[in-house]
Amino acid sequence: MSQMNFANIFPSINPAAIIPKEQRNKLYSSKMKTMSISSLVLATATSILAAPSPAVPGLEPLQLTNLNAGIYSTSPPTTCLLSFALKDPNTNTDTKCSAYWSIGMPGNKTYDCSDKAYQLHLPNGIYDIENFDLGVSRADGTESGRSVVSGDSWKCEKQEYPKEQCKWDGIFYLDVAPST
């Protein structure tokens, strides 16, 4: 059986030979308008989807004042007292927080502040009074924050008694986020 050639059965048709030039121009113009409108719709949809969403108002950082720590006990276990006043601009609440800590004691202990709606955390304990992690959260879990206390604003002095005293120079801002 001989092979059939598609081109032999359906000879190629040149549209230019069949459709008059005037109609071809109308078809081409209509096709271009459709493509332009489609491109415009696609570009608009893309820009709407790519636009940043409106910012969700974040929580204001907690303001810790009179942040200080001191080593008061020189005999083992060496005891550290940490204290500060806390202002939460998100709830317009003021409270005081403090904790006694034995240097080198494992971390992850929680202390209630004066207003029990707030808790002080020392997630890693205090091994070095000049550099430690500090956390504060609301007891109901609505917000929490954690930061390292160290740096140029954390001024420490070694002395006879207390053995070492550190104070934050100014307000310590602790960023908080909604707890998940």
C-alpha cells in the first residue's frame, strides 16, 4: 500500500490568496485589540496581586526602665538579683519584675511580675551577668519577646559589694510579637 502524503490530500492553502487584503487587515486589527485588552487585564491583575498588603499594626515594644542586675552573694551558689520596671504601651500597663538567680543554674524558669499578667523568663539562665537572654511575656500568651542583655548600654562594674553591678543606660526596648 502506498503511503499517503497529507500535503497531497490537503494542499496548503495560502490565506493571502483566499482572503482579500481589506478583510485581512480588519481581522489583524481585531486580533491585536483582543491581545491588547488581554494584556492590560493580565497586567492589572498582576499588579493588584503583587501590591503589598496593608500593614497590620504591630505591637509596640515593651519599655524596661531601671534594668539592673547584681551579684550579691559571693559564696557558692553565687546569687544574682535581676530587676526592672516594665511599661507595656499595648495595654497601658506598668509593673515591676525581679528574680533571684544562681549563676550557672540551668535556664527556662519563669517568674511572675508584680502584675501577674506578666512573666519574666531567663530562657538560658544567667551564666554571665554581662551577657544573658531575657524574655518577658503576658501570662495569657497574647504577646512575648526575648532579647540578649549586653552591649555598650549595659554598664557593669566590679566591686567589693555587690561583687558586680550592671545597669542599663536608658530604656531597654524589648520587641514583642503575638504568641502563637
